[in-house]
Amino acid sequence: MAWYVGRRLLQMIPVFLGATLLIYAMVFLLPGDPVAALGGERGLNPAVAAQIRAEYNLDKPFLVQYLLYLQGIFTFDLGTTFSGRPVTDVMADAFPVTFQLAVMALAFEAVFGIAAGVIAGLRKGKAFDATVLVLSLLVVAVPTFVIGFVMQFVVGVKLRWLPTAVGSDVSFTSLIMPAIVLGAVSFAYVLRLTRNSVAENLTADHVRTATAKGLSRPRVVSVHVLRNSLIPVVTFLGADLGALMGGAIITEGIFNINGVGGTLFRAIQQGQSTTVVSVTTVLVIVYIVANLLVDLLYAALDPRIRYA
Amino acid sequence: MSQPTSTGAAARPSDQQPLLAIRDLEVSFTTAAGVVPAVRGVDLTVYPGQTVAIVGESGSGKSTTAHAIIDLLPGTGKVTGGSIMFEGRDLAALSRREMVAVRGKEIGLVPQDPMSNLNPVWSVGFQVKEALKANGVARGAAADKRVAELLTEAGLPDAARRAKQYPHEYSGGMRQRALIAIGLAARPKLLIADEPTSALDVTVQRTILDHLQGLTEELGTAVLFITHDLGLAAERAEHLVVMYRGKVVESGPARDILSAPRHPYTQRLVASAPSLASQRIQSAKERGVTTTELLAPTGGDGVNATRDDVVAVENLTRTFKLRGGRPGKQKEFTAVDDVSFAIKRGTTMALVGESGSGKSTVANIVLNLLDPTSGRILFDGTDLSTLNRAQLFDFRRRVQPIFQNPYGSLDPMYSIYRTIEEPLRTHKIGDQKSREARVRELLDLVALPASTMRRYPNELSGGQRQRIAIARALALGPEVIVCDEAVSALDVLVQAQILTLLNDLQAELGLSYLFITHDLAVVRQIADEVCVMKSGKIVEAAVTDEVFDNPREQYTRDLLAAIPGAALNIFGGSDQGIRA
């Protein structure tokens, strides 16, 4: 087990190097000159431009730039943005709020998705099942920004149940609505996945054996159907954490959240390679760690899986 | 249905009240096409302590009848008529809650497939303990102790430690023992054993059934034994009930039914039970000799006309690396260990062994789907490892497989025509018109109407599908066919038909078969020579009759003794062996 975790952590090194190099190269290859863009219409004094280029190592060859960047990482210096702010500061601003948002969204889709999915699976073909399936299809089909704006308008503006936007006042209540919007599509997937998994497991031979033993129906469902059904759902949820963190840009935009998505978007537009690469790399690491946790959870749910 | 007459040791007073009395039972399933009756007016009586067997092919309604008793019908199944009286109560009229109280406590179940009937995510001990708790037998530490006792009683060694393990750490036989422990946990008065050993090797089957029989006799538990194997039923039960298409066609004392079957279906069943009638299917064989001689190359002299070895396997060894383990410390597993044999042209070589003996690995190597670690295969004198791409392509045409599961080996999205035509198209043989003619010819060869070609696998029965698989294998006019458990998934009657078909085809086309099976009874019907495999090695190799009449190895003798019904001497009219 320790061997397995160690090996998986070691695998993160090549992934980290590969991801940073790839992202760095892509930002480098973006059309346009970020330094020239800083000057706007009038253009920069060539001497100033050269100074900026030297300061940000933009005058050096690509590989040297990349190696200097790596060197910075190991000395905990991720460089600064063009406005002179340390990249670490930018990330410290953006990540906590996005992380909180992603975890809340994950909790929402897990709790409600699994609960509704189990009920639908147990009542396959009945009214509840049919309704929930149609609703979930609707959620998947309607774009996130539509759900976001409609909810903001109805719940926030008309009913005034929840704050309409987050802004600088990040609190649990203000993040509830964004979390629901962010997790809506995954909620629908979790629901359908759970529902199918439960319905399938209900017909398994070992469930019939459990019934034949004389167990009551609630016991059969909770002990012999639920645990087996959650295995595929857990896989989905784990992979989803990474997607929720990196993909929150629309939701962040609607609810005015100063998070990872917006930061990344602005950095890409301005060609700020250090910021883009740093933020993306952290996202990659979050993704890898989440996957590792899923694999470990998997072994806890299913004793057939043993890592050696 | 006739009253069970007393048979030897199983005598019972005629005034005894039946434990279970099923009268006029009707069970139907609702499908898109309407209501389909599965059980039609079944009568069945089980007395306390008695063992009754229901025999029939798949789809005969035997399992449905059993599941109706404890309200475990799958899907849309419903009891639509009749009564199931158990100790004076009609089980069909019980509420859901009352039925929960009956299950496990009054009537236990030992299900069919030990691989899928234990929940993989809970330890075996936990699953046995559940049965104890649910039926109020024991709880807490007392229950843990009882679990170990029950597992020991079911024949599981080192039960206290084993109880903490998970089903995947158990072999099939051990899982079935655990299921028996669960079925008997609350000491039910009736145990329904639904094909409890059909998924197991014959030797394991024998020890488990012996054990189950001993246990139920000791506890005085009545057993309703469900099986497709007439020999097995006759060996294990006092009273037989033969079911066919949802109806009981014959019932009575086991010996009477075997020695004097009255219903035509039972007669066919008795005649084709491989465990009872064990002779090489001969009629076609005779023709086979002449055909091969006619087909033999005419250019040479008489010596060439004698049968040569079409496939020669020399010192074959195959090892697999076991997954996991640290680098450099990986373990190796030898699946096939120095195996040599040869298949003479136009004959059948059978490779027999239990699961895990390496026989399927040999089949895959002969098919060149797997490379040997060492050793070589000569096909028609050519070493397979020396073939280049074009030669390999040609080899594929000349050696064809038929696999065990006709449900899995046919692509459900392909029509039968496309399935059979595909090898012809792959090898660019003929144009569309001639290929269609060939498909017709092949269907005719396997005795299916030409109209079958427009249908899809799911519209066909298991036997029909296996015929399609044979037609596909024959499409390219192969010389050797590797049958990997080709009849193991089929009912006895269908099995007999397919074996006859394979024999006729061998005679007609001069085919050579490599027949992989775990079933010695089948070997006797089809094979000319036999190799018995155990743990990757060939332990005995001889002509079929020699192996059956004069087995040299203890292992072969064990295998022979384990054939269900082997001890029955039904045609001799002797009394012994019915309830051994």
C-alpha cells in the first residue's frame, strides 16, 4: 500500500515537468507580443521595451526561459506579473475562493445526486424515476450560464433568498447559489450514474441471495446495493473535483467571484506566461491528487482492489 | 402426480404430512409481447427430510418454480394461480413481511453460481453472520463463534480465519461451501438447492454434494434439488420430477424413472444424458475413415494415405508474470508445463482437465493467439513461429476456433449472414453472389434453414447459436477446429445434437478436432484420444477407451469417479447406487 502511494506520488514528477513544459510552450507560441501590447496604441519606447523584456527574461531563448522558471519554482519564487505583483500573491487570492466553491459544488452534487439517484434506481420505471430523468436531461441540455442567470434573477433578485453576487465578500451563504450552478451539470450525471448503478445492482445474484437469507428490504438495499453502486459514482466525483476548479470561469463571471477561472483568463489574454503556467500547474496537481484519493477510496469500497 | 413410494433407506410412513405441497402452480412473466406463462400447472410434494429433484433443460421452468416458493421471481414474474402450501400455510398468499420471516428461517436457498452469489464487497463471515442476525439465531460475539462453526460444518478448513476473507479470496468450491453455510444457517426445514454445483469442476462437485447430502441428512432437512443433469439427480434424490416447457411431464422414484421412463421427453433425456450413455458416437465415424482415405493425396503411394499428424505440439511451456509485486520480485506462474501431443488427421484429440489446468492456454497457443514461452507447434510440419504475415493469414484460414459461450462469441450487432460471411470477406473469397451461396450451404451443413441468415443472434437459442458458430468456423474450409468447451454451456439434449453434428462434419469433411473440455462424459462421446491435464502438465495420454476402461493415474480415476451418475447401474436393474 505505502509502496503504491509512493509510486503514484513519484509519477507526479514527470507529469509535473511535462505539463509545465507543454503549457509554457503553448503560451510562448501564442500570437502577439505581450510587451508591445503593454504600450497600447502609442507603443513603447524601445529602450523601455528592452528593459521589460530583460526583466521578464523574454529576450532569452524559450528553453532558457523555461529553465529559469523551473529554478524559480524550487526557490518558491514564481516571478511577478507585469504590474509587479508576485504571482504567489495572485494565486493566494484566487485559489481559496475557487477551492471553497468547488468543494461546495462537489458536496451539493454528491449529496443530492446520490440521494435522488438511489430513490430513482429503487423505483425504476415509476413516476419519480421518470420525472427525475427528464429534469436531469434538462439540466444537462441547458447551458450553465442560462441556469446561472435564471437562478440569479429568480432566487437572488426576485425572491431575495440568497445574495446575487459574491464580490469581495466571500461567505458560505454567498457561495451557495454559485455552488449549485457550478455543480448542476455534474449533479445530473451523478444522479443518472447512481440510478443506473442501483437499478443494475438490484438484479444482481448476490442481492437475491441476501433476500433469501431473510434480510429485510431496507437492510438489503443499504448493505448490499448501496456500497456496490457507489463505486462508479466515486470515480466520477473524484475526477470532477479537478474539472470544477478549472472550469468555474463562467460561474465565477456570473456571480462576480475573483477566482481561478477569471485570473487564468486575464493572464492568457495578456500573455503572462508565469501566471498561466503557475496556475495551470497547480490545477494539474489538484487533478492528480484527486485521482489518487479516488483510487485509494476505491480500494476502501471494493476489497477486490488491492494495491501492491 | 403419484405418491412417492418407499425406496430402500428412504422409506417413510404414508400418513406423514407433506412439508411442501405445490398444487396447480402457474407463474407468468409480463413482456412487451404480452403475458408469457413459464410454469403451467405444476404439482410437487416434498415430505420432511426427503430429497426431491426437479430435472429439466434451461427454460423448462424448474428454477422459476423454485423461486416462486420463496417469492424471489425475477423481473415481472408473478404467481398467477395455484397454491404453495408449506406446513399448512399458503406461501403465495403471504404478505411481504411474512415472507421475509419465512426466508432463511423456514426455507433456505443455495443458489446456482457461487461466483456471483456472494457480495464481493463484504467479508464472507459478515455475510454468514447477517443470516444469523436476521433470523434471530445469534448476535454479537456468539454470532461470530457460530459463523466459524457453520463454515467448519460446511467443510471449510480454518474457518475462523477464513471468515474474515472476501469472496474473491475463495475458490469456487469454497464459495459454494460458504453459500451452503448461509443456506443452512438458521436451520431451515427445507433447503432449495438451485443447480448448486453446475459451475464447479466435477471432482469439486462430488465432494460438495456429498457434504451437503451428509449435512441435510444429519439435520433432517428436506431438500428440493434443481438440476439439468439427470444422472446427478438420480444419484442425489429419492424422488424425481421431470419438467418440460413449464409442465411436470413425469414424476416418481428416481430409479423407476431412469429404468423405465414413460414420457417421450424423459426417454430422450435418459438416452442422451452423457453421464449415462457413454459411447463414442460411432455411425458417422465409420464413414469418416473411408472419406479421409478418399480425400488423401492421390499422388503418393499407400503410405501417404495413412493418417499423419496434422498438429504436433512439442515440449510446450508457457509462463505468465503475475501482476503486482515490486520490480525484480515479480512471480512467474507456469500455466503450461512441457506439454507434448499430436493430433492425427481426421481424428479428435481431447484435452481434459479442471479449470486452471492450462488446457485453454494450450488451445490459445495452438490457435496462435498466444506465443509459447518455449517449445513449438508444428502445423502440417511447419513450425508456427516461423510463419510470416502472409503465411499466418493462411494459417488462420486452416485452423478455426469454436468457443464455449455462443452468447459471447457472436457479435450481437451482426446478422447471421454477416457473421458467417465475414471470414469469407476477410480472406477475399468469391464475390457477393458466391459468398451468399456458400452461407446457404454452410447453414444447410449445420442443419439450419437458409432463412436464419436474416436473423440476429438474440433471436436464436443457445444450440442454434452454437450451430452458427460452427458454420462460421467451417466457412473457410479449415482442416483443424479447436473446440474450447464448445458444448459445456448447452443443455444435455442440445449438447448431444451438437456432438452428433460435429461427428458427422468430421466424417464428411475430414476435419481434425482439438476438443478442450472439463467433462469426461463428453470426451467419451467425441474423442479418439485423450490427454488428461493437471496443473499445466499432461498426466495421462492414451486412446479414449483405454483411459476410461483402464485409467493408470489416480487423478484420472478421481475424474472418472466424479462423473455424476457414474455409480448408477440403471440398465442392470441393480438396487445399489441410487442413494449411495
